[in-house]
Amino acid sequence: MGIPYPYITPYLFTVVAAFLLATASVSAQTAAGDTTQPVNKTSRTLTDTTLKAVKTLAGYQQDKLLDGVKGTYKSKRSLLKGLLPGKQSLLPKDSLSLDSNHPFKNLLHTKPLLRMTGGYISYQFNYRSAIDTPYVEKDIAQHNITGNLYFTVAGHLPLRVTWWSRQSNSRVFRDITDVQASFDGAAFQQQLQASLRQRLLALAPSLQDSLTEKLYNLKKLQLGGLKDQLLGSFSPQSLVEANETLRVPRITWQPGVADSVNSRREDSLKKAATLFLDLYAKTKGEVDRLEKQVDSLKKKYEQNQQKVRQFKQLVTGKWDDLIASRSWKDKLQQYGMSNVEVPAKYRWLLGLRQFSVGRSVTNYSELTVKNTSVNGLNFEYNSWYYLAVAAGVVDYRYRDFVVNGANKKPQYLYLVRAGIGRLEKNYFILSAFRGEKQLFPSNGARLSSITVTGFSAEAKMQVNRTTHLTAEVAKSLAPDFRNNPSRGNTKFSLSDHSNQAYALKLYSYIPATRTRLEGYYKQTGANFQSFSSFQTNAALESWSVKAGQDFFKRKLRLSAAVRKNEFTNPFLPQDYKSNTVFKSLTATFKMRKWPVITVGYQPMSQLTALDSQVVENRFQVLNASAYHIYKINNLRTASTVVLNKFYNTNSDTGFVYYNATNVFWAQQFFFKAFTAQVAVSWTQNSGYRLTVLDEGIQLNLTKLGSVGFGVKINSLNDQVIKTGGYVNAGVRVYKQDVITLSYERGYLPGFNKGLIRNEMGTVQFVKSFGF
């Protein structure tokens, strides 16, 4: 190998200098007639330094340069590939092999056709000696079997099968068996996006400017090596001595040597010093030149690296905007990928929000279908356009979870929605729905179900990044009950406002103050019907305002809400109206090493329609709680305090807990082998006072699970005292399966001012599958 081009000139200078210096030394000693004559210290140092510079710089060969490249950049595939031809076996292999012209070929593998990936099955047996509800029953036994199985169809399509069966000896609760299969659109999107991201990221190295990177690394190595040689060969002392040789007369003269000899030696050393300083100047100039080249290459290299980083951010960032945009290809072309285009079928699949056959919850808009269970087809897609289809049987009012034996007529629903825009941004959607809906219990005096047809137009405007406004207007065609019997459906007339509805929503978040605001207004006519609310021919006007605000660097959060519901039914014999304005307030305080404190006031209202009678039950609850985990010496403990205050009257409820105040305190001690708990509950209203003392221990059985037991002492009005207890166990079977057992013998206050025994027992087994 030859000497690198940047060092040819310095190398020639060093060779000439060495020759002249050696000649001068030999001539001086020969003329003096004594080859052992000692030389001047300055001349000796200058000679050694010059010879050292010659030896070092002359030996700075290209093979040493490449050795440095190998040692420093052996992990850089692109650099080694260019600098080490014929040694490709030493290079690391790429993790993903792609055809750069067709990077998305075989993106989805379709084998195997069906594969189970996991799931669980659970059996639970419940026993209650008495049901503490308005439905009075005793010795109720209930069997529940639930489970999930997860499958992958054609390698990538996630499918979940869920089943639930409930059997009991109750006369009130019906036996139910339900099975559903659903396609997980969100999981499918994640899998498809992950595959696309992986392949696009694998293309990122192609954006690298390999020539610039190699040249930059090479020049940087050259600069580093030349700087080392400059510092090692041209020390400050040698430079000072060379300058003194040129500028200080007779500094190189030797005592006892003839003037003619010293003069000739001085001339020779001055020439050597001149060449030494010229060599230094040339080398220093080469360093400066390389520094400029490295700075220029570094700027270009960093620009290229920024381009690669932007591409990776594009790939790993939000895909909603990228997938929905028609300029996908243009975005990739910005990075020089003119031949790369994501196939249309994959872009379309990324917009699939859900697709299910079976039972699913449809939740589309405020005036069409909302929180309704449909047993059939449910499809929703959104890219730059929007399309949704739902069709199937619905259990709109009488699912018959309770009140076994109630008459029920078949109900169904068809829905089509189409529009433009993204749900996360601006959109405009038109909807049409039709179905059978049961308004009243089936009897001879009332229609069992009605046919409802409706249309709506919905729009969303994104005011800014954190604020949006949604508005919807709808009209329905349904039986007109202003006459009895009904004379047919209402007409599609813009002048008839009885079958129209309006809804308006506003959401805003203010980042500067961390304030959340929500507003809602809804108005429906007396004849408007949809599958988003239950109306028995009653006009409705409701509104609400919610606000949330953080204080003291998010240590305190206040949430407040005000809402009003107005129900007007002009077709009932007795007019019923509700103009109550409900107000709620919640405050939460969180601070490190302090208790978590929550205080809230939550009013509630429930409307019940029985034939022509409407009854409203109101409940107001004040809740306050504090929870704190701390240590006493090295023992970890936790304290809990809860206050509940109910504001209602005896006429509002059939329970004895009306207008009651409850205070609960619990203290837990966490030992390594067990957890101990002491708790006190105190409840009082105008009719009774109940105090319950609870002491329990939960033993940790290392890998097997845990076993717990405790005692409860119940005192009613300081007159009746009864002792109960409980026991529970959770045992692990194999690695993932769990058996849970629990039994409690407790007491509840009754109407006879006594304590009624209440026994509860549960046995559950959960079997998990993982593949």
C-alpha cells in the first residue's frame, strides 16, 4: 500500500530534512577530526525530534488508516462494505429482507387458517340465603359459566368467541345462555400497522447517503490521526528550539571547536530547522484543511440523519392522518421513495374500525342508535370517508335479566350511516334507521311494538386541536298516539316539530390552565322515537355543563356538573313534569406522602313509567374518603376512612337505609407471612343504629395462594348483639388456574328492628389457556 495522498508532501519534506540533518552532523564531526566529540544540546534535540517526525510520519501508511477504520467502525455495515471489499462474510445480516421495489409483498401471511391463541373458562356457584332487593326470595342458588377463546384466522384476523350461561332456582331471574363471536378491529389495525411499520422502518437505511457517511467517517479518522501525529512529532519544545536555531546567533556553536566548523554546522542546522518548521506549517495547514472538510461533511451527514429521523417519526407516529390522506405516496416521495407505494387494499384495511357478526354494542350518535345491543351484523369503516352498517335483532327494553316471564315481542334494527371526514376531526354524516321497538309491556290494551323509521344529519367541527363542536338534527316516523287508537304514523313534514330532535355537544380542553369543559343540549318532540333513548311519547329537554380544573400543580382537582332534565307528557291523564336542576361537585387531593382525599356530592334521579303513571325517585349522596399507605418503623400499613351520607325519605325507597349516615374505618398491617385488618362500621338514621366490628387475617401461602378468616360483631341499637364470621381462600392450581372459595355468615337490620341472618357463599374455578 502507498502513503495516503494528503501526506505525500509532508513525507517528502521529512525525507529531505533527515538527509540534510545527517549530512550536516557528519560533516561537522569530520571537520573537527573527532567522531566522538559531544554535540550541543539544542542540536541534539533538534536532530532527534526531526528524525522522530520523519520516522512517525513516513510510517503513517494507508493500512494503518484502514486498521483504525476497522476497529472504530466495525459495527457500521455500510462503511465496512465500502472499505472491505471481498470480506462480506464478516458483515452482520439484515433482520428483515425486503425487495425495495415491492416492500409490502406478502405482508399478511394466511397460514394457518385457524389457530387458537388463548382464552379462559370460568365456573361460579353463588348461594344467598336471602336476596336483599325489592324481590324477596330465599335460598337462591345460581350457576354461572363464562369464557373467552381467542383465535387468529388466516394468520392475522383476531376473533373472539364469548359465552355466558346462567341457571338458577329463582322464580324472578330468568335462565340465560348467550354466545357471541366478534372480530377485534382495533387489534387487527394494530397488527397491520405493526407489519407496515416494520417494513417501512426496514427501508430507512436506504435513505442514508452512504457515500457522504463513508467519506465523513474517513476524513474524521484522517483528521484524528493527523492531529495525534502533529501533537506527538511537533512538541512545543522542539518548535521553540527550531525557532531559536534560526533566530539566535551561535546558539548551536560548540566550545573548543573551530569557528569554521561551527559555522558550517550552524548553516546545516538552520536548513534543517527551516525544513522542520516548514514541515510543521504544511502539516498544520493540512489539519486546518481537513477540519473544514470534516465540518462540511458533518453538516451534510447530520442533515441526512435528520431526514432519516423524520422518516422514522413519520412511520412511528400517528397513522390516522397518514392513512386517511390521499397523499400517502407524495409523503413517501419526499424521502426519495418514488417506487414505494402502500397497496390500496392495505390502506383500506387500516380504516376498518370494527366488523362483527353476533352480539355487539352499537354506539353511533345521540339521536339514532346509542348503547343498544344488536345481535347481527355491525360494520364501521372510516378513512377519508365514513360508512357504517348495523342490522339484527335487538333487546331494546325487555332483556329479561329480571322479571322472568314478562311478555316480549321480537324487535329488530337496520341502520346505515355514510359521510365524509374523520371521526377524530371534521365530518358530516347522514344516517337512516328502521326497526321494531317495544314501548309498553305486551297486553290487550296497548300495542306490543311499533315500527320506527328515522333520519339524521350529524356534523362535527374541530375548532382547534383541543376543542370541537358536534351538532345533530333528526326526524322520525312512528305511530302518533295523540289519538287513541293511533291513526297511523307521523308524516315527514318540516312544519311538524313533534317528531323532530336536536342535539348539540361541545368539548374543550385549555392546555394553559388544564381546564376541561363539556356542554350538552338535547331537545326531542313528544312523537320522536329512536334507538338511543327510551321515550313513552314524552317531550324531552335536557342540558348539562361539566367542568374540571387542576390546582397547585395537579395536586387538587375539582370537577363540577350541572344538568337539567325536563320530561313533559301531554298525552297522559295526569300531566307530569320534572324541572329539577341537579348539581354535583367532586374534589380530589393527591400529594406524595399524603393521604388521597376525595369528597363528592352526587344527586341522582330515576323515572319509572307504569301505564299512565310516572314516578320519580330522587337520591342525593355525599361521599368522602381518605386512603393512606405509610410505614410504622419498617412495617407497611394502610388506613382507610369513608363517610357516606344519604339524603332521601322513607317514600323514596323500600330499604331501611333511607336518610342514613355511614362511617367506615379500616386499618391494615402488611406482614410478610400475613395481613391483619381491623375495621369498624357505624350506620345510623332515625330508625336504627348499627355498629359492626370486623377483625380478620389473610395468610400468604407463598406460591399456593392465600387463606383468610375473620369475625364480625353486629350491634343494633345497643340492644341486639350477634356474632358472625367469614372465611375465604384463593388457591392456584398448576400455573395459571385459580380456585376461589368464600363463605360469610352475617346479619342485616330488618323492619322488625332485629338482625336477620344472611348467609352468602361462592365457589369459582378459572381455567386459563395460553398457546
